[in-house]
Amino acid sequence: MKSNFLLSLLLLTQEYFAQISPILPAPVTYKEMDGSLYFTESLDIDFSGLPVNLKDQMIELATVYHDIKLSIDLNKPRVRFKKLVNVIKDSYSINISDEVIISYSSEASGYYAFNSFMQLIEKDSVGFALKKCFVKDYPKFSWRGLHLDVSRHFFTVDEVKRYIDLMSFYKFNTFHWHLTDDQGWRIEIKSFPKLTQIGAWRDSTLNNHYSTKPRTFNKERYGGYYTQEQIKEVVSYANSKYITIVPEIEMPGHSRAALAAYPEYSCNSIQQGVEGFWGVFDDIFCSKDETIVFLQKVLDEVLVLFPGEYIHIGGDEAPKTRWKKCEKCQNLMKENNLKDEHQLQSYFIQRMDKYLTEKGRKLIGWDEILEGGLSTNAAVMSWRGFEGGVEAANLGHLVVMSPGSHCYFDHYQGKGKDEPLAIGGYTSLEKVYDFNPVPSQLNKQQEPYILGGQANVWTEYIADFKKVEYMVYPRAIALSQALWCLEKPSFKDFQKVLIDRHIRFLQKNNVNFSKSFISPEIEWKNSKKGIKFKVLPIDLTSKIQVNLNEENLDGKSQQKEIQLIENQWLEINRAKKGNSIRNLSIKTGENSIPSNFSIHASASLGVPIKFITKPSPSYNSGDLTLVDGQRGALPWRGNEWIGFDTTEIELEIDLSKKDNYKYINLSFLKDDHAWIHFPQDIEISIVEKGKRKIIESKPVISFSSGGQVQQVKIELKKSTRFMHIRIKSLLEIPNGLPGSGHVPWTFIDEIEVVR
């Protein structure tokens, strides 16, 4: 049953949709013609010549989409099929006139074609209608993937099958199954039964977010695993949906669950339990021959279960702390003339690569496997941005792009405080839609090394399958556009098709999708006196209601209820003294969920900022972020912070007029797991007549004992208009921490200057 919200949207967009394709992902060609084809609850079809599985899948799709019965009619069918030859891989076409002719080039393309055909059907009070049209289509990328971590939280066979079902509707063809990690080993290996007897179960699980202090744990035993028969069942099921499963067996890092079962394959053989905390741990597989042979025997059983071309071996976040102190690891380095532990990891990965190559398979791993050198046969999955993929392509390696900036579906997707707990970050539907797997740095000769892309679903904070669906949909549909379409329609067009057709489909199939993308958009901008905002509701018929509660320094408060009209701006002024707070609650219509904001209105609210050091594009939510009055909080969200991956940061702010200022507050974030660290030194200068005068240079020594979000307060007591801020970070992340040896991230949020 449609909500009133959806009904109003459909009325607004009905005429518009006559001009664009209702199919997602959008086809290469869609041409409408005059007239429509009608039928009632059954559709006559000629299945002759189709493979049995394809026929069965079509019958299922007709039910899933519209509860249509397909009746076999060989004499006068409304739907016929034609086989295409000598065309682009997985090409198909649909021609709807007085009959329907579906042409396909492969069994998979037949499935894609029928899926698209189902999306063209509209139901009315009489029966079903098909707009007469012509569709021609084929995919842009060969790797169109979704990942699911079943180690941090375990999901049943039926839930994994449902995940595969939803993938198939949007033409994904690769399921990356993350089966092992520190918190659980999920695949039965008969040669090593303790991997599931011990490694599949943990005695505790972290409550809340890992930034929550004090930390508490749920002490209930937690776990589960898939038998080999269940694995075969899921692989066969995925194959029936034309999806290949790529299993991931993590090595050498993220191996605490395996080492809990077989500690002899670590460097120190110390017995430890399966980890119940999230993060990166020093205890990893030892590089000694015994460990490599053990893992190769594990892979022998994995290869039998998964017939696909690629085996994912992880390779990420492997601290070298134990290797540096391990006699066997150090001896291996000497014997093989390896200069450091990074090259030792490369040696480890190359042994696995050679083994898989001999078995007729290919190795793929996270982009850390590039460190220390990589064998030519291996493929790279680039998660730490696009740089790893660019480097790999330059070296002649095949690449799957999966950057955290666009493809991590464990990030927040909405800005509202009602969003369920996530690890951090902010990856909106539009950000996913903007994803392009081919970086601009690659030339035409290098572009073919990009196989495609993939989104990752890490489940530290996703304990049940309903939340998996919430985090994945509709973002996965946006990703399908990026991986399938030769040319994507505009985001606005995509959003309208999604609302008009595909929300109803998700509702019909009880998908617990996120509605954050249909929340009212709030546009902020600076003004002469501070900041101002307007509300852009998707449904333009709704009333915009703002409740404003102003808290002053003297403890007094006043409340206002304001009714805004379309495109009306509401201004929030800077505080003349101190730092007052404006609490806003914004609603658009009776049934909407309010968006709540607290604005700290200091003297720097909305002032212009000059970024001498440019923020990283991955964590840049706009110049106003640092002076919008909205303090970043925990759990951290990417839209509340500006991120830099440089060792020095320089900013200049214009306070609009010369005045006496008491102090400046700067807020910083610390998250070791995400490579985000506090800075080392902050220097404040005033700028007069183009010259800078340092008034304070403050080493940051208090951070080590504080929390994850901390303010640095620096006394000013100077008269100025222009202020220069220089921030020095760590040169590199210390050993033993995630990302050791790399330049850390520095995350800044609010800059508050107080009169």
C-alpha cells in the first residue's frame, strides 16, 4: 500500500516519466513509441529453446515483480525469444509493439532482459500495461559486486540467499563473501575442524560504538558457520541467479579467529580467544613455512567449494609487530634477501599467488598487497581511495575499485540524528551515484585494467539482516547505475525513477530500505551576519515548520515556531558576545521525521575560510563545515568533519571586522581504526597588512589522556580581523597501530572564535 507521500510524488512526476526509462540500471537505449500493450493476470509466452534454469528464473521474476502468471503458448504467444550472435558480451534487446520480442546473447543476458522487461510493466485497476518501446542494453563493467562480512556478525543461509536475490534484481554479478576475520571463522574446513569448533565462536561482543567510554561487552557466546554442504547450496543458488561468489580467506592479518583454533601458526604460539572487539590486532599469521602450508591446505578445500576464477586472500591491515620480533620471520627475510617486513608480506602473498595459479585460479587482495611488490597474475581491490587502483593499473594488474569514499555501505547515509548506529563516515545516495570506477589519471591504454567496482558491507554495527538491507538499499541501486550504465542519467532523473517505480518494488518485497534520501534537503550558506538556511522538501506540497529554541549565556531561552514558504531563507546571526546556542527542529508535513540541529553561534559563525591546504575530496563536505556552528560528535559522521591527509594544514579565516577576541576553539577527532589522529602542534597568527604575526604556538600534549573528540582552546586577547591557523600532524602513524608508516588523517570540525 502506497503512503500519501508517495502518491503525491507520483502525481508530480507522472508526466515527466513519459520521457525516461523506468529500468534501473538504465539501459543503453530506450525509445518510446505510441500506444501500449495490455494483458490481464496472465501473459502468454513461448519458452521453447530456453535453458531450463532461465525459464524457471523468469517464472519466479514474474511473481516477484507483479504476481503475474506466465502461460505457455506456442501458437500465439505475446512474448517470444530470439538468440543474438556476434554482439557485445551480455547484450540484450526488448522490442514491444503488438507483441514482445526479447533478444538475448547469453543465458545471463536473458535473465537481465527479463528483469528489465518486468520493470517496464505497469499495473492498473484493469490489469497490466506495457508502453510500446525499444530497449537495447549491455553492461559497461564485467565486475559488478557487492560484499558481505559474515565474520563480525553471522547471517543464515536463507539471509545470504535473500542478499543474492536482491543483488540479482539490479544486475550485480559478483558476490564477495567475507568468510573469515578476527571475530569469527565461518567456513567448515574438514582438515582443520577446530577452525569452526573454536574459531567460529566468541565469548563476548562489544556493546555500542568502540568510541563509547567506558567500553562494555555482551558476554553471551556468539557465532556460527556454514557447513560445506551449505556453502555448495549457496554457490549453486547464486549461480542460478547468474552471480559468481568470490570467497575471502583473510591472510596474513585479521586472523585471530583462526589462531584461536591453531595458535601454532602465529609467531609466539600463545593461546588467545576469538576477539570480541573491533579493530586491527598485532597477532597475525606467521610467515613461516608451516603456516603457509596450513593455509594452502585450507585453500585446497575452498577451491573445491567455489569454482569461480578469483579467490580473495585479504592482505590488508597486517601489523608487522610480531614479525619484527619473530626469529623465523627474520630468518626468512635473510634467506630471501628481503629488506623489510613489507617485502616479507609480499613474499607471503606471492607464495599464495603461485599456489593458486598452479591450481588454475587467480588471486585478488586489498591494495596493501602492492606493498613490497606483487606478482603479475594477481588482481587488486582498491579500498584506500583510488590511488592503489591507479598504481596497480600502471603496473599492469587488473583492478576492482572499491574506495571507502564511495563504496563503504557501513557509513552513515543520512544526516539525521535518528540514523541507526554506524561505524562513521558519510556516504549518501548521491555520493554513491557519483562513483566512477575509472580514475581520471588513467589513459585509454590503462582503462581496460579496471574490471569494475564493488561496495563493501562491514558488519561491526550491523547485527541483524534487516539492518543489512537498510544500509545497502537504495545505495546498491545507485551503485548498479555506476557499474552498468555506459552513460548515467542525471541524479535527479535517477531519483525520480527510484521513487516512482522502485520504492514500490522494494516495499512489495518487504525490503527494509533507508528513506533518508527522501528526507528534506537543507541548504546552508553564509551571510553577512552569520549563516542562513532554506528547506528543500522533495514533496513541494508539504508545509515547512521550524521550531527555534535560543539559549543565551545568561541561561535564558526563548522559543519560536516559524512557518517557512518555498525558497524562504532563515538567518542565524553571530553572537555579539560569548557563544549562544540555537536549537532547531525542522519538519516538512505531518508525517515527516524532524531534522534536529544545534547551532553554536560564535563570532566566527559563517565567516569566509581560505583553505591554503586543500582538504581531501573524500572528506570535504564544503567550506562552511568548519564554521556552520554544528559541532562534530561521536559516533563521527563524515558530513560533520573536514579531513586532511597531509602533514601540515594551513587555513585563514576572515572575521568580517576587526575586533577584540578572547579565544579560539578548534575541535579534532581521533579514531585509530580509521587512521585518524590528533595533531602535534597548533600555531595561531594574526594577519595585518599581509604580514603574519604568531601569537601562539601550542604543542598538543593533552590529547593522549582525553577522549576521541577534543577541543583545543587557545587564548587570543588580540585585536584582529584575519587569523591564520597552521596545524602540524604526525609525520606517520606509529608502529603497532592501523596504517602504521602512513601519513595519518587529521579531522577538524568547528572553529569557534569568541568575543
